[in-house]
Amino acid sequence: MVELDQKIYEQAKQLDVQALGLIYDRYSPDIYSYIYHRVASPNAAEDLTSQTFMRMLEAVRKGNPWRTSFTGWLFRIAHNIVIDYYRRHDKQQYVNIEAMPYLASQQDTPDQIVHKRLHNQDLLAAINKLTEEQAQVVTLRFLEGYSIAEVAQIMDKTEGAIKALQYRAVRSLNRILTERP
């Protein structure tokens, strides 16, 4: 995880437009990807990413910026926005197979492509059955590729707590995926 120069963060606290633009350019792809892996809708992910940065800007304007880790603070905002999204949608998540990214290789047959898309749909449904913290750890670790140390920083937890959450999440995912009809 590449952090920006501390000077840029300080300028952002003063609502410097250039600094805010650099922060958006640096973090928007990561925030979008995190949100997309939680909601599986490109349109919703774009909207929620915008809301994340709007909420960040509102907090800075009100004099309530981050205190320790900017990255952790920003991901917590995104996480809370995802929770709000699911509260508004009653946790009913329907994944359109057409909306899943198409990443076919030369070796994939149409049957394999459909199988992979269905597997992605099953995996997303299983992740959405985890606790919020477990889902966040799984998304950050396995879908976004962050290290345990980075996830600990983002979630403001110890590395040991992240390892324990990850262990419980993987066990729960295994149970959910093997119990399905």
C-alpha cells in the first residue's frame, strides 16, 4: 500500500484542492475495488465510492479529519457506506451473471466461463453471510490482496485479531459453501 507524502495529508486537512485531488487519484481505485467486491454492481460501486469521498470531504470540512491512519479511516468510511447500502436493500443481494467481470482465458470453454461466473456468485453470497468484520477481512485479504499488517492498519486492529478473524471467516465460508443445496 503506497502512502502519500505526509505534507499532502496536512494540505488536505486545510481543504487544499490539489491535495484532495491527489488523494482521490491515489485511493479511488482501491476504494472502488473494495466496494465492488462487496456489492458486485459496477453502478452501485461507483455511487458508493463517490459517497465515500463526499463523506471524507464533509468530515474534513467539519473539522473531524482522521487522527491516525488516513487509509484505515477512508476504508472505514467505505465499509460503513457498504453497511448502509445493505441496510437500505435489506441484505438481499442478487447478482446478475452478466454484470460479473469477463476474464476468460484462451483455454476457457463456454462451460468453464459459466461455471466460474456461478462460482463468483456463490462466493459473493457466502461472503455476504459472514459477519461484517469477517466479510471485510476476506474482501481486503483475498479479493484486494492486502497483507495482514495492512488489513490491521485499515481496520484499526492488531495483526493477531486480523489472523483470528481471517481464520473464523475462512472456516465459516467453508461451512456455508459446503452446506449449500
